[in-house]
Amino acid sequence: MAERETTAVAAIRRFNRFHTRWIGALGGNLHGSGFALIEARVLYELAERDGCLAVELSRDLDLDPAYLSRILKRFEGQGWLERQRSDADGRAFRLRLTEEGQAAFRPLEAASRAQAETILSRLSMTERDRLVGALSDTQSLLSGERTTRPRPLIREHRAGDIGWVVSAHGRLYAEDYGWDLTFEALVAEIAAKFLREFKPGRERCFIAELDGAPVGSSFVVEEDARTAKLRLVLVEKRAQGFGLGKALVQEAVDFARAAGYQRMALWTNDILHAARAIYIAEGFKLVAEERHHSFGKDLVGQNWELTL
């Protein structure tokens, strides 16, 4: 077996050991409920799928029918489960939790949710986004299911978004270009001024959102009565491939044009090749450039303009 494949197999086995221990699969008291893992899963399915058939549970959970039957008999003996003959097939019975069964399920559901919330409370918003994306990818890859890639949307900013803009800029530019904290400080100043001096109808922040989380931004701010300035264009790495950078710039240009500005200006640096390509495609022209030392790096700053 090739070394790369050996490493991959070891990684999968290591994750399996971690996951079974983490969810309590090796014990018989999941979340302190008194249920073994498989019993808790059957109870969950019964609560979520009112009126399902035993054959459906056996198939979907890949459980031996005799083993499932013993679990169902235990639940029935506790008064948690009732059976009703199926209208479609007189030989089959539909399974429903009784009020007592729902009461037995609620503490288990609450404990499971509390565990997830405890985990999320230890993570930053960026780490939460990474975790959700990784879990989705893991499920898709392991199941072999072809899932439709979610589509992003672009909306106006709302409470909490500007803080994300500052954090994302600081993090991504440090990771990709090694810029120091003075860049994040600059972004924070720009963002604070936007909120403090916001001019409705003349200024706008666009936020790109994917899976309910912000992944991109662009700002239109007033430079003077005739000139709008494009600022803080950014797209998270996980949202690349949707054309969001272009879409965010186009939204900003369209807004500036509708607001009555006659031109749009922006400042960038020559190393930001992907952003510069978008600006060129949109019709921006380079009007000046200057070497400078900022954010811990020697850079070439550029001024671009677009006639609206």
C-alpha cells in the first residue's frame, strides 16, 4: 500500500476512534440518559418520523430486524411506544411514541443540544464556520451522496456584520500576505467611520452570505459630492468559485451609479492580483501608483477610477 494511502487509512481510523469515544458510543449511558447509543438513535428516529414502519427503521439504520424488534419491545413495555395497523398494508404496523415516550425523549434531545452548544461556545465565529463546512464535506464524502452546492446571496449589512468585516480582513491578509496588525487597525477605523457617519442613500455595505454566515463584503462610501469610493472588498476562501468578488464590485458600482455619483475611486496594492483583475474587467483605470511601507511590508499602492 502506498505511503499516502496508508496515511489516509490511519487518519480515518484515528478519527473513528476519536468520534466513538467523543459521542459516548462505547458506553451504555449516552448523555447520562441511561440509553445505549443505538437505543437513543432509535428513539430519536421514532420522535422525528411519526408513524414510520419497523422495516423502514431497520433499513435506514442498517439494523438487524430481530435486534430492532427487541428494542421496540422494550420501549413498548415501558409504555413509550404504540403500534397502529397500516392502512396500506394490513400486515404492517406504524410506530408512534406515546406522550410518555415523548417525555422520555425530551431530556435526551436537550442533553444532545446542550453538548453541541457547549462545543460551539468554545469556538470563534470563524472556527464555527470551518467546523460546519468540514462536517458537511465529511458527510458528503463518506456517504458518496452528490449534494447541490448552496448558493450565496448578497444583502445589506446588519448588526454584527461590520465586526466580522474587520476580523476577516485582519485574518485573511495576515494569512495570505503576512500583513501585521496595523492593517486590521486601519480596517477597524474605516468600518467605525462608516457606522458612525453613515449616509443612507449615499453609502452602502454589501455582505455576501453562504449557509447563513458572512463570506464577503464591499463598501460604497462618499468621497465627495461627485465621487464614491469602493472599499473593503473581500471574499472568504471557502466561498471562492462563485464569482462573488465580481458580484460584490458590480453591486457597489450599480449602487454608486444609482445614487448619482459621477465617478468611483478605489485604492489597492499591486500584489492583490485577483482584485485588480476584477477592477479592470469592470472598467476601472489605473491613474496613479506609489511605493510605500505599510502593514510591515514594502508595497506598491495604486489608485483606480471608474467613470459612471
